[in-house]
Amino acid sequence: MSAQQRREQLLELAADEFAAAGLHGASTEALARRAGISQAYVFRLFGTKKALFLQVVQRAFTRLIEGMDRAAGHTSGADSIAVMGGYYDRALGDRTELLVQLQAFAACGDPEVRDVVREHMARMWAATADHTGMPPVAVKSFVAYGMLLNVAAALDVDDVDAEWARGIRTRIHAGLFDHLTEENNQ
Amino acid sequence: MSAQQRREQLLELAADEFAAAGLHGASTEALARRAGISQAYVFRLFGTKKALFLQVVQRAFTRLIEGMDRAAGHTSGADSIAVMGGYYDRALGDRTELLVQLQAFAACGDPEVRDVVREHMARMWAATADHTGMPPVAVKSFVAYGMLLNVAAALDVDDVDAEWARGIRTRIHAGLFDHLTEENNQ
DNA sequence: AGGGGTTGTTAGTGGTTAGTAACTACTTCC
DNA sequence: GGAAGTAGTTACTAACCACTAACAACCCCT
């Protein structure tokens, strides 16, 4: 297997490990075992655990942003909100990406991690703002629902039968954002 | 110092430690050093690190929920939304509580942690639903803004001068929730 | 004065972990 | 056939960390 292929494989597996246990909780030993290679080789390929973590995080953010971008296509305004929201929502199907994002936020106590996450947050914000053309308040709302979705993934809300869990699963209709646009346009 | 006082002190300091580094990243050694006691005594008082973490998490959630409750007082509907939102927003002043919450979500890979967090999420949902009398969609929106605030605390958004950071700081006016109430009442 | 309870310490243990150094096996190209 | 590069290993270290057991100092009560 080429080093590049191996790196790909490790990034996929590491996403699972980090999603479950976070930067500090995950172990390179366990990762190597799952990949069927020696632990030393992980360090050969990525240098440090943090570097591996950062690559995993960047991948997760990039995929989500590009996925939303691709889903939005040539739509605009409320249409893109609906379509992007749907995409993000479907991300709950594979919880790993959302959990990695959550772990990235949680690891922001480390300045190096924080800078990377800020950068991707900026890209995410810009992507939705550009695509929808909506004012900051609407973009903020959209992002807020995204962050709630991260938490929903962590709590595995689909496995809970309770008032609050049903409430969190309630789909938002895109009309909400129309209202925000009208009210807050300047 | 009585054992009870000592426990209080440790819970305060541990909140800082866990907020910065999470369940796995924080060390009882560092905590004990900051408190000026031996590390062994921490275990005498709390049994395990996870037990300490759970107490810290419970404290943070309970304070936030009770704070919102107290702030809401005898208001109802949109008024309580405004007042509770204001309280939650002011929580950004002391980032520790919000960060502890975020670390709690991130540590939900552990079933024991997850159960505790779910329980507090239920209480939080019930508190806002009861106080405001608003439909699930509105409560969901309120909670979503709260989760975004957690992330804002992690990214230390007040220290960033950029489009997205200003956008996240944009205050939401309570009128938004009126709209949600009208549209989604059944 | 002394016994019991409470607050604390010292000293250690077993296990884990990130990271390193040195070596090996295989392929490819001249 | 050998030189060079690439994928990978073994074996190790130094540090850290959660947790334990045994002991000590102090205070209050009778």
C-alpha cells in the first residue's frame, strides 16, 4: 500500500477514534491496531498526534463545507438555506463528521487547534453568507442550528424517546429565514 | 478547612481545568497543585476523576438552568425569552461554565457521562418550555443559540475581529420567537 | 489524658502513552 | 547486480497519570 493510501486509511479510522474520545482521549496505539500497522508508523506518517488530529479536523470541516456548497448548487436565498440545511441535517446519518467538529471545538484550549478551527469557521460562515446572500442574523441562526446538530449527534438524540429529544429533531422550515431577512435587512 | 469547603474549592478549580482541557486532557495532579493539596487527597474526596468531572458538569448545568429560571422570574412568553437569552448571553463573561458544558458534550462518548448530560438537557428544555409556553420549534431555536454560544466561548470570539466573529456576536431580538410561535402553533 | 474522628500527607504501583532510533524487506532503476 | 528509495517493523524510553495503602497531625469530647 502506498504511503498516500495509508494516510487516507488512517485519516478515516482516526476520525472515528477522535470522534469518540477527543484529542486527548484517543490513543495512537488503538488507531494503529485498528489499521493493522505498528504504532511507530503512524508517527512516521503524521509526525505528532496533534498534527494527525488537525488533519482529521480539517478534512471534516472541508467535507461539510464543500458538501453544502455542492448541495446548494445554483440555488440562492431561501432555496439554498433549505437545501444546505437538508444536507447538514442528513449529516446526522454519519455522526462521525459532526462529532469530529465537536471535538475540534472542545480542543480549542490549544491555541494551534483554535486557530485552525477559527479559520474553518470563517470559511463556513462565508460559504453560507455568499450562497444565500442573507444578513448576519440569518446566517447566525443557520450556524446555530448546525451547532445544535453537533450536540444532537453527541447525545445520540435519535436513540432517545423524550420531549426534548423529539423537540431537537423537529425540522425547521426555511420560511423562518425569510422572516429574518425581511426584519433585519439594512 | 472542612472537607465540604475543600470540595467546593476543588469543584471551582476543577471547572477551570476541565473547561480548558476536557475530561481526558485535565490532570488531577495539576488540579491538586493549584489547590495546594496533595493529589491523593483529591481522590479521597471524589473517588475517581470521572466522578469529579460529573460533579463539575452537574454544577455548571444546574447553575445555568437556575440562573435562567431566576432571571425569568414571573415573566412569560417573549418576555422570558428576552430575559433568559440575556442571561445566557451574559454567561459569555465567565467562559468557564459554557466551556464545561461543551466539554460535557464532547465527553458523551462515555455512556455514564452521556446519561448525565441527557438528563440535564431534558431539564434545560423543560425549564425554557415551561417558562415561555412556546412550541417546540421556538424552544429548539432558543437552545440552538445557546449551543452556538458554547462554541463562541471555545473560539473566544470576542478576541476576533472578522466578519464571522461579528456575525456570531450579533444579538438576536426576541421578536424572532414571536414569529415562530405564530407560525407553528397547533 | 486519651480515644475517636477528621483532615491531610508520603510514597509508591501498575499501566499507558507519545515519541524515537535503528533496522529490515521489497521494489525500481541504472 | 547494486544503489537508492519506500513501506514498514521491533524495541525502547521517559514521562505521565489515575489510583491505593499506610501513616501522621490535629481537634474535640468526656
